[in-house]
Amino acid sequence: MPKALPQLPAPLRRRLAALPEGPIRDAAAARALTVESPEEAARLLEGALWSARHGSPEAAAVAWSLCQAVGPEGGLPYEQRAEIYRAAREACLVAASLLVSPAPWKIAPEDDPSPSSAGDLSLGHRRALARTMDPTKIDRLAADADAGVVRELLRNPRLAERHVLRLATRRPARRDVLEAIARSEWRHRPAVRTALARNPYTPPALALRLLAHVPGAALRQMARDGTLHPEIRRVAQALVAVEEI
């Protein structure tokens, strides 16, 4: 790791790491940013970005909460996000990419395009089955496009990574399905994070917040991938360039 890369301050890292992972920690991460000046908040996000890539497992988990806290759905007021973005841009920080919401290249239809993914079952029946279906039958629902079915399926203890990857790589894919995967426990899997970041139907703002958590080899591939959203490719290139200094 290049010595110049910033890391998260140890007191903040320990304070957030002591909280349960999930909404409680995410809310605390957002509060930690709100009490800082825009300039300091931008520096904290830069530290989070590089801690996600090069820090300890504890630091990377805390960095995840900080990176997600500045998303459109993270709870920070728009005005404050805009001020942090301005400060990050003025300081030429890669963390500015965590605060942008580029227009998507591709959007899947909002209706349910896969009513027959589990035969002729109704939507309610599919959602009920998703919670308990055994592994030999999960493939029947792993291609389902309904976010409610997917949320239940992601809670199924019999689910395997290959099923989640089938959902995360689906094209076309509805944004609420992809966002449900990113909020689930499966978000900790590097292959799942990479699949979400590379899916052209993933909202660009979410994909940009995932980039810091994509493994190095996959990130280098993304930096060269001309089929990706240009902003996603640009940020991947910036991350790779700094790491190769």
C-alpha cells in the first residue's frame, strides 16, 4: 500500500466497529459525517475509501458504512452532501465519486417480467416459497425479477453464492432487485460486490460506492472495460492509478 494513502482515524474506526453491523452502524456513520466540516467529512470519506481497499477487516467493514452513508438513501441532507462533494472536488479526492449520481445507461421495466420463473405460481406463492425452498428447487426462483421474492430468497439459509450471482448478473435487472442484494448479508462476498458493480443495470451511484470494495484484479479489468458506464470506468482507473504509484 502506498504510504501516502489516508486511513480512517483509529478512534472513529473503533467507535463504529463497536456497533452492530447494519442500520445502527450505518446511522452512526452518517452522524459522524454530519458533525464534521465539509472538508473534514471529505477527508474521512477518502480515508474510508482507502481503508476499504487496504485496511484491516474491521476497518473495511466500518468503511462500508461510511461509503453507504453518503448515498442518496443514506440519510444525509442533500445540501450537506453537496458541500462535502464540493470540498472533495476542490481537494482532488477520489472520494468525490461517492457523492455523485450519474444517469443510468440502462433501466429495466418496472413491471414483473418473470411471472413464470417458478411455473404458474402467483407472486404471493413465490414469495412464500422463497423463504423455505430447498436447494434443488431454488434455481426456479433465482431468476425471479420481483424484489419482494428476491428479498425473501436472500434470507433463505439454503441459498448459495451461485444463486446470488445469478441474480446479481441478470440482464435486464430491476434496480430494486440489485439494491436488495447490496443491502443483504451477501454484500460481504467479493464476487457479489463485483457482479453488482459491473452490472449495467445497477444504479451508477451504487456501483460507484461499491468500487472501493471490489478486489484488485477485478477493478483493473473494470478500468479497461469500455462497455461500462464512463464514470464508473473513470473512477476505477483513478483507484488503480493511485494504487500503482
